[in-house]
Amino acid sequence: MTSEKKAWDALQREIGEWSDHTFPNSTPETMLRHLKKEVKELWDSDEKGMPHEAADCIMLILHLAHRKGFSARDAIREKFEICKKRKWGKPDRHGVIQHLKEKP
């Protein structure tokens, strides 16, 4: 196990255990509803507030991963490898770029 994985998994466990203790009635659904609110706060934040708003989103995702029993770090690594192999389109009118769908 790499030191990177150990660190990520330890952080996920620490946040997950604290969150489970602090918010014992939370469910995956309530976590995702809360995440929607935090993403809006991130969207609306200024440069100074952005790091903490981003952290709120990440902590909710780490709590969700803890509760659902998967390693967020492993999921990120796996998905990043998929993304690196994809072909990417052109920006839409909002500047958003999505991957091109592969034809069967």
C-alpha cells in the first residue's frame, strides 16, 4: 500500500468516523442533499472562501464513501485512468467540455 493511499484512506476514515458520531442520523440521501447545498455555496463563494467551500464538498464525499464502504482515493484513481484514455469534445456555450461517447 502506497503512502498516498494510506494517507487518503486514513483521512476518509477520520472524517467518516467523526461524521458518523456527529451526525448519527445521516444517510447517503441526506449527505447528497447536503452536498447539493455545499456545491451552491462553492459556486457562490469568492476566492477567499473557495478553499473552505471546496473542503466541505470533499468532506461530504469522503463521509459518503466511508458510509458506503469504498475508498474514495481508489475510485478517483480508477476514474482518472478512464478519463485519461477518453477523447474529449469541444467546449459548449458555457465552456464545459465532455468526453465523446464511444460508438459500439
